[in-house]
Amino acid sequence: MQRLRTSCHRIILILAAVCLSTSVTAHPGSGIAVDRLGQVYFLDTGSGLWKIDTRGKLTKLSGLKPHWLAIDANNRFANTPLPTGALGEISRVGDSPTFLLLSTDWPIAIGQDGNLYYQSGRPGDLRLMRMTPDGATSVFATLPKTVKGEPLPHISGIVAGPDGSLYYTEESAIRRITADGRISTMATVRAPANPPSVTGIQHPYLRGLAVDARGVMYVADTGDARVLKITAHGKVTTLLQTQSPWSPTAVALFGSDVYVMEFLHTARDVRRDWLPRVRKIASDGRSVIIATVDQMPGAR
């Protein structure tokens, strides 16, 4: 029976990968977060979980290679059975005072209410689930069709926003869910006139995002190799434009600094080819790469 379950799990994952590959060839990690001390955590889908401390030292924390992460700052889920199943699972890594939750197949977020949020269901019939620290789960919101009127295949990123809200991305839009479950469109993004040639990705393709206390949104447009800054009133500016084949997949905030997760996108759908780097953009606009794969001992 266990062997049958394992085979079915593999078949489902293979089918999911095939469906995904029709629009997005490479699918590197979209996991980056900053803790209360200013330490940066990021996922390399080729080698595992890494930490950059406040002195810039790199440490490998885990060999798990999922796609998304969230910081459980108050260790609320330290003893909670986490979601697992044929379509993905959430794992726990770390020690007090900082635990991290790693997700294989869907974006996750810890809300301001301290609960865990993640997607559930099949493409076109997705729900956002809420899990409390005692393990109780409930449907927080049923997700609508995309802004194009098409069935929503998956969400590409999710993050806690101000006033108990949650923000999530679909391919070309950012949506907001209020604390009482109402959903609205905060921004719709168009591809630039001459988009860069990022291998196998549509234009635009929004993934990881961050939202500050004023409702300003920072989002990685992976398909167009750029990070966008979008005000609460919908004004869009380009904060960062990378050069293909490098492209951002996620962002995180610490004070007025923006941290960007970038990957080398390649024609092959092979994790070891997706080389990562982490960029810091200071409030004065200065941009510097603070970690690359060649600084990560044993990464490749």
C-alpha cells in the first residue's frame, strides 16, 4: 500500500510539472524572508535553505529543496502537525527563536493574526486555507477566476499585509483579501513593449511579493526580469531591471531596505542549473549583490 501511495504521489507530481511546463519552463525557488534581527533566509532549489547573518556570513540550514518559505517568528507552529499530501507538504526547520516553514508546492504566509495560510484544491477550484496553531483548519476564502476571466491554476506568491489583510499574485495581477475574506484587485500589470528574453516564461509573470505598512507593494515580475514598486493607489514604477537570464522570483522587506531573490533561468528544467543570488536595495537606491552561489560552500 505504501509503495502504491508513493507511486501515485510521483505520478501526480509529474503530471503537475507537465502542466506547469506548458507556460513556465523553469520553476526555481521563490522563498526569501528577513527576521526581526535582519538575518536573511533564502531557498536554493538546487541545494537547500541558507541564512545570511547580519555580518554577511552564509550558513546552510537544511538540505530540503522546496520552493517557498515563511518565518514563524513566535514559534506558534513548533508542535503543530503541518499539512501534507499528494499535492505537496509543509516542513518545519530551525530552532528557537526562529523557526521557518518550508513549502514544496504552494506559497505560504503567516498572517498578522498568527495563523498559517496556504492554497488548497485543484486548478480552477482553489481555496485559501487557514490553519491555527492548534491545528484547526478552515476555508478562509474561495479564490476567483483570474483578471482575464480564466480558471485560476495556482497562486504564485502570498504575503501578510496591513490591517490583517493578505495579498497574493496571479500571473498578471495582485489581489488583496481583507481580514473578513473580501477579495479585490490591487493592480494589473502589463508586459513592457520590448520584454527581455527570459527562457520559457510568459510576460508578465508575477511571483513573490512584499507589502509595507502603507500598502506599498513590491513584486517580482519574473517573466520580465524586473521588480515593480506599486503604490496603494496603483502607480507602478520599476525598482529593478535585471539582465536576462537573471530574473527575480521573490522580494522581502526589512525596514526601508528591499531584498531580492534572483535566479539564473535556463533552457533546461534542471534544478542544479538554477543558480541563485540575493540582492539588497537600500533606501537611497544603492543596489548590491550580497550572496551568490560561489559564496555558498557545497551548494554545487
